[in-house]
Amino acid sequence: MVAGPLPAPSGPGKDRLRLWIRLLRASRTIEAELRERLKKEFNTTLPRFDVMAALYRAPEGMLMSDLSRFLLVSNGNVTGIVDRLVSEGLVARARRNGDRRTSMVRLTEEGSRTFATIAAVHESWIGELLGKVSEDDARRLTGMLTSFRSNWEGRE
Amino acid sequence: MVAGPLPAPSGPGKDRLRLWIRLLRASRTIEAELRERLKKEFNTTLPRFDVMAALYRAPEGMLMSDLSRFLLVSNGNVTGIVDRLVSEGLVARARRNGDRRTSMVRLTEEGSRTFATIAAVHESWIGELLGKVSEDDARRLTGMLTSFRSNWEGRE
DNA sequence: GCAAATTATTTCAAGCTTAAAGTTTCATAT
DNA sequence: ATATGAAACTTTAAGCTTGAAATAATTTGC
């Protein structure tokens, strides 16, 4: 997956393969840096941050299944992360719907404050780490990735 | 990180944040699909595939530390993955250098054959999954990501 | 009503991942 | 020689991740 710079492959379809490799390396590099900073600066993790980011955008709360769909991870995974966030007092489960299978998950007051703080710094990190990409290129790239995604989605 | 499509953020630096989010979602989506197919079709995993891909390009073998640097993962991580590949007979460690701290890791005959098979299919998957990206856009995107990376590297 | 199928979530086992601590080996400077 | 430190690797503990199995609640079809 992360095959690299050495023997530049050629042939039909190689451009897409090369694109995929770059994409993966870019995101892994940035992810690693963010993970390290989140740990050092805020003593938290990327998955926790992801969950909190999703919940921050949904003040009314989200179902576990919404979270897992949105974050592109498995159900069982979300259970564990939310468990930890709950035990840290940042997130609360409310099982008081008509449907008693579900639980509405939302940020606590503290969770919301905490996330806002981290998110601001996080955004400045992204600005720093992607600083060499011009805003113009950023928009262009985003557009390409978006159309790729919307095309690809709706399979399976 | 994987914050999504709903309330389009705006302001200075928001373009880069949005780019990062798309980048991450794109790579996670593809990664998830590849992981699933590797499991179903070849009963293997992405990390194993990554290690084998790296070794395939280095017939003379690689040190553990080379592997971990190249794959952008930690040392301890590589130890575990190589352990499993060794126990599956796909990879061999040779501790016969002058330097007895190191071990040269390489694919076995079987590992090499196995990887070649998987890699061919893998490439066709990428072609399929990125099919909607024109070869032209693929080259352009790759260029942007490359320059981003080479600019960003050399920090730390 | 009620059995069967579906949906939402949790639990579990196996594997991946990191950071930090530990082990062994090597290089250097006394 | 021998300490001192650095380098290569492994081990460990904690957490993330998946896919599959288990639980529980709801919905559907008779």
C-alpha cells in the first residue's frame, strides 16, 4: 500500500496506483503527526477526537449506528471509544427513546468545551501541516476528491 | 477528522481543513474496501500486504528499521507483523550479518509468489476504485500530493 | 396475537498500533 | 580492557480495529 518512490511503475492504470500510494502516504504522514500532537498537548487520541467532532456537529445527539456510519468504522469500535469518553465525563449516553434498543449519544458540557479548545488548535495544525498547499490548490484538490467520492459511493 | 458534509465551514484556513477531511475520508474509504477484499479473497490483511510489498521491491532484503521507516509505522509494530508472516512461511529473517543486532528480512519463494498474485489483483482493484478519476486528474493530483509531501518532509 | 425476521447495540477474539521500557550488540573513548 | 553511549530490535501495556457472535427490542407477516 505504501509502496514508494523507488522503481516508478509504468503501464496502463499505473497512474491511479501511484495516486493511491501518494494519497495513503500523505494521509498517514499527517495522521501520525496529529496523533502525536493530540497525545502530547491534550492527552487524547485521534479516534476520541473524531467521535467528539461528530458529536459537536450534532447537539441533539447521535445514535451509535449514526456515529459508526459517519466515521466509517465498525459498531463495536464506536462502543469502545464512547465507553472511554463516557468514563472521562466528556460524553453521555441517554437511553430514553421510544426505541429502547438505541441510545442517544451527545457531548457533555465539559466535552463540548474541551472539544472547542482542541478543535481550534487542531485547525491551526492543519493550516501549518498543509501550509505549502495553496488555498487554490486546496480547493482544486478538494473538488477532485469530492467528485471521486460521490462517484464511488453508492456501490455495494 | 472525518468531519463531514453538513455545515460547510468557512473562514481563513478552512479550505485546507476541508481538504484534509476529504483526503482522510477518501483514503479511509478505499482502505476499508481493500482490507475487506484482501480478507475475503486472500485471507490476509493490509499491514501484511504492505510489508510484503516493501520486501518485494527489495529482493536483497530489508532491516526491520528500514521497514518501519518506509512504512511509516513504529518498530514494535513491524516486529509483530513480520512475526506472523514468518510463522506463515511467507517471510524469513536472516541474522547472519557482521552486525548481530540486525536481521535481514526478505520474502521466501512462497512469499514472493503469493505477493505477485495478490499484487496483480490489488492493482486492478485500485483501477476499479479510482476508475472515476481520469488518468489526467490522477497525474495532476499525484503531483500536488508529491510536492506537498516533499515540502512537508524534513521537519521534526 | 405471535413467530420470524430485522435492527441497534454490545461482547468477544484476534490482530494492529503506538510509546515507552528493556535487551543485546556495536562503536568510542578512555 | 572497559566503561559509556548509541543503535537495532523486542517486549509490554493500553488502546484501536475488525468481523462475527450474542442480546435485546422492534417490526412484519400471518
